[in-house]
Amino acid sequence: MTDTEHGAPRTAAAFRTVYGAQPHGIWAAPGRVNLIGEHTDYNDGFVMPLALPHTTLAAAAPRTDGVLRLHSGGADGGVVELRIDALHPVPGSASETLSASRGGAQRSGGWAAYPAGVVWAMREAGLPVGGADLHYDSTVPTGAGLSSSAALEVVTALALNDLYALGLEPQRLARLAQRAENAFVGVPCGIMDQTAAACCTAGHALFLDTRDLTHRQVPFDLAGEGLRLLVVDTRVKHELGDGAYAERRAGCERGARALGVRALRDVSPAQLPDALAHLADEPQLQALVRHIVTENHRVEEVIACLDAGRTRAIGPLLTAGHASLRDDFAISCRELDLAVDTATAAGALGARMTGGGFGGSAIVLVEEADAATVGKAVTEAFAAAGHTAPRIFEAVPSAGAHRIE
């Protein structure tokens, strides 16, 4: 039995305690790490995430009175009560959006905007979604670049899909969850995180073309090859809604317009020198363009290695991706750089930051025999630098969103 399945009875019991009734079901959606392809998703590019065993669980039951009640085992403030016909996106913070509704919204904090946004997005799409009671428990670390927000959105969408017998496919649920985060919460994220949470399968990484949403499950049996993929949570919290993420996206869009292409995905590595020359007067745009073009190519190179059974060969590509994110995209931080540099110096095959940046986590590809040594070296390096001790755990390619009971 998985940790997620073990957690389901506790989540059901918490629902009964909070709402005084039995839930109609328990659903789960995972966090994710992105093996390669960072910030390429909103440039119509390629990404390759895998689902983590860490999940957000939702116990839920429908309501007939148009009320949405939300409760989290990991948040203070009690039950957030909203009217679904009063939900609407408001420019500014998530708390502004929620405070437009009634009840406990004013004291909810930002987390409740994510499930509320999913309800809004589904209703905006014309889907017959009514009220609901939902209780959440999660083992996905927040602020660690592991897509805790997407897990929350997707598990809400999946629960509502079942409660209201909508019959939506996983990719449609992912698009609705992205719509909630973009338009309701106000984070201009791409589609990768929600697609990973909805569509990944155990034992595989997901190769996704974010332009047409075609995808392929790529076998990724690290244990069978004597390898491990470690996640180093630096415990440096990042907030993608603080403007830095939006600035990078806007810069990429400016670069595409300046180059006369639909998106930076349309610039090939062979065309890159000419593209950079065209942007000679705008070095910041040059750097953004260089990262996106080379990162898309790195995804293709990783796919070629995995298809050829050369998993160890992806290590240098991961490290090169980190250098590009650090130097060209400028979204790393000293803790992430320390984790990557220390891991590679201690014998890792490759390492890079993963996620939106400005904190969060790094991934480290290691031989199984070296995993403990590399983890110890990173922990000791953080202590020597006076940083908070990192959380290090193994990324095991796991299942996407599903109903448990």
C-alpha cells in the first residue's frame, strides 16, 4: 500500500470531523519534478516532468445550495465558505478575490484561491458544477518548486469531475486547472505542472509538446539501472506571483515578437546566432532567448539518450541546463547553486534546479552507490555556509491524479 493510500483514511476521518458527514470519495494528485525543459512551456516548447509519490488528497461531497466550503489540514483559519455564483477573478491578490465572497474568505489566506479558481474556471467553461465540501491533506512541500499548487488544482478538478459526472479527460482537467491559476490566482504559468499532475504514469517521465499538447510516456526505470534521482529541497521559499516569473514570460514574448516568430520554440539552434545578432542592442532579451532555444534542444537530447538506453548520458545535460537557468535566465539562488555544485563535485552524474526558480529544489542524478555520499556532502555544505538544512529525498516516477476510494 502506498503512502497516499495509507493517508486516505485519515483524510476521510478529517472530513467527517470538519463537516459532520461522510465524503463521497477520496482523490489524489501528485507534485512533480521537471527532469528537463524549464520555462519552455509558455514558449510552446518541450518539457519532461515526472510525478512524485508526494500527493495532495481531497475528500469531497457535493452540495445543492451553491456553497463551496474548503478546509485544509495544513492551513490555519478554519473552513473557508464561499458562494460559487460570487466567485470572480479580481486584479491583484488572491485574498482580494476571495474577500469578494461571503463568510470566512477574509481570513482564508491565499491557498483557497486555487480550488476556488478551479470551480470558477469550470463554471466559466459552461460545466454544470455546483457547490461542494472539500477537505485537503498534502505531503507535497509548499514553496519548494514541486508544484503543490497544481496538485491542489488538479485534485479539485478531478473530484468535481467525478462528483458531477462530467466525464472530462485528464488533459481537459489540466487546461481548466491552468485557467484557474492564470486568470483567477494571477500566476501566468504554462501548462506543464497541471498536465504532469493529471497525466503522468508510474515508472515514466512525460515528454510533452506544450504547443499541441501531444505527449508520450517515456520509460524511466532508474532503480532498474542502478540510478537514483534525488530532490534537494533548499527550503528557500519562492513566490511565483511576485512578478519575477511574469517578467521572464513577458521578456520571452517580447523576444518572439522582435524575431517575428509565434513563440521562441520556433527558433532552432541553427538560427540562434542570427537571432542573437538581431537582438544585439537588448542583452537581456538575448539571454532569455538563448536559454529557451538551448533548453528546448536539451529536452530533445535527453529524449534521444533515454530512447537509446543511455540514461547516464543525461547527467551533463542536466548540469548544462542549470548553468543556463543561472546565467541566462537568472532565476537561481546561492542555495540552489551550492546544491548543484556540491553534488557534482561529490560524484553526481548531473544536477540542476527544477521548477520556476528563485528558490525551491534541485534534482541530482546519482549512481545508487553514491546517493548517500552525495546527500551527505550537500547537507554538510549547507551547514558550513550557514544555510537551513535541506530536505533530501528520492524522486520515484509515480502515478498522476486518480480516485482512491
